[in-house]
Amino acid sequence: MPARSISTASLTFGLVSIPVRLFPATSSKSVTFHLLHAKDQSRIQQKIYCPKEDKIVDRSELVRGYEVEKDRYVTFTDEELKKLEAQADRAVEISEFIPATEVDPVYFENSYLLGCEPVSAKAYHLLKEAMTRAGRVGVAKYTMRGKERLVLIRPYDGGLMLHTMYYNDEIRSFGEIDHGAGAAVKESELGLAQRLITDLTQKKFNPSEFKDDYRQRVLEAAEQKLAGHELTEPAPEVHHGKVIDLMSALKESLKKRGVAVNADRGEEAPATSEREDRKVAQGSRRAPGSRRSR
């Protein structure tokens, strides 16, 4: 089934206007479950309950309330909220361009692919190519569902992508939680950690290497149950012991990856040649009491 656009817009920078269409860039594959009545396997229904009157109420009796303080609300009708919505302006006006590296991923919310109209193909790809060569992304405002959204436009996979973003006051800081800011780190520990990071480093992110194992297990289990089979016992997970000595944990991690580490200084041991390895092996086979040259 071909992708269906969810909205149209006009991407602008300067006096250039590019008609575009928004398409969802992602589609969640997470497994979901319905709540059923165990007795007859029928789906349950959620009712709107008023605890004060102890009764089920109809949706027509509901109003929207904004809590100004504990248990105190200001109510709004749908008509009042409609008047407060931003005007349905389809323009996505890029107000500034910034280096792509200046935007932290914590600000990203949802992602949309921007498709162009036939009449805007040249201008669309001109903007995409210019942004790619400059290493820049565009910052803009866009009205979606009556709300003004901060958005970011960036080149992606031969086209342009739009990200809705959180506003700055929506981002939480580490000042709210304990994150061990005063913990001391030794240079020897830092050196081992950097060596382990280097050994685990890949040239680029390959998302196809990562699979949703939980979803696969659920799908396989559902097929077994549908066929009338009992669920097979999954292999027990290996639980790692509690890390007590950080240096030992780092050295052991490097050792498992085939990297020799100096036992007393925490440094990577120099690689030995095959000739040197043979000399060591021959020396270990000498008769007891024989002296080695130092």
C-alpha cells in the first residue's frame, strides 16, 4: 500500500516557496495486547466513572479542565479551546540555518518525510543539496493540529525530513537527579575505558543489525499457542555478577575481546611476534635449575 500523506505544507526560505507533503517517517512494530474477559475471551470496555457520585457518566457530560493548583481547575469548552488555537497556516518558514552537530537528539520528538509536488521538484532538491553541502539544518515554526510547533528540517536519504521538537523548557536537566557528579575518575581507569570504547567502535551505525527479540518471541509463542502447542521454555538469561572493582571489570572486558592489558599499570600490552612467542615457549621448556639471561 502506498504511503498516505497526513498534511500539506509550504516549505519556505527567503522568497523561495516549495509545496510539500508530510508522511510519517516511522511505523512502530511493537506488539500490543488487548484486555479480555478470561471467562469468554470478549474484549472489555472502558467506562467513564465519577468517584464522587459513584456512577458511570456519559461523554456528553464531560468538560476539559486545566489544573491551576491541587484539586482546583479552570474549565474550557471545545469552542473556547478552538478560538485559542493557532491559525491554520500551512507555511513552514525556515527562520535560520545551523550546523547539524549543534542540535542534541534530546530535542527530537516525531519524524516526518517531506515529499515534494511535481511542480516543486527542482526547488526541493536544490534546497536539499545546498543544505547537504553546507552541513546545515533548518529551524522553523509549523502549525500542526492547531498548535505551533518548533520543527527542524534536515537532508535525509536523498530527500528532506521534518522533525517536530520539544521546546527548551520541556527538556529536563541533570540538576533534578543525582548523577554522581563528584565521583573521581583515575587516569588509569579512563585509559582502559577509552581503549574499550575504541575496540567497540564501528565506522557507522547499521540499524539492520539490531532486531526486536521480544517481538519475535511473542510472535513465535502466539503461533505455537494457535497451533495448540505448549510454550517451550526459553533459555535462561545469563546474569552478570555485580561489578565491585572497576579496573578489574575493564581489564576483563578487554581480555574477552582479545586485548592483552598490563596487569600492574592497566596499559595495553605490546603485541609479540611469532619468533618472540617461540622463544618464550622454548624458555619455558628448559630443565629446572637452568638460568635465563636477563
